[in-house]
Amino acid sequence: MSTNGQKTDYSQMVDYLENLLARQRDRLSVYDIDGARAIADQTAPLTDELTSKRILSQPEFVEHRQRLQQQYKDICMIIADQRQEVADKLS
């Protein structure tokens, strides 16, 4: 990541990932599991690339990393809440 063009590309990639996660959270909040799954399929290659190159470990991406971690926590909480709701309805 030695050129400004590459930094910009990674910055755009991280921004796009944040946008996808927000859309995924929105899909989950209205119980659109298929839509959320389709978005998850789009996020996988982005997270693979960012992880393999350790982009989010770089100082200029600290805030992005924190926001992404929060978004993933939010998504996990929504899924856990929905599982509990289904379990309650089945019992």
C-alpha cells in the first residue's frame, strides 16, 4: 500500500463495507433474511481482502475498524434477538 491510489482504494473499500453492513442490518431488522444473506455474500470478499492485507490494523483506519466492529456487534445482537423471539414463539 505504497501509493495514494492504493490508500484511496482501500479507503473506498472500507467505506463500501460499512455501507453494506448498514444495509445488512436494515434487512435483518425487517426480517429479510434472504436480503441480508445476499449482502453478506457481497461483504465476504471485502473482509477477506482487508483482513489478509491487515488494512484495518493501520493507524489511518482505526476509526473505521471501530465502526465496523460496532456494526458487526449490532448485526449479531439483531440475530440473537430474532433467534430468541423465534424460540419464545415455539415454546
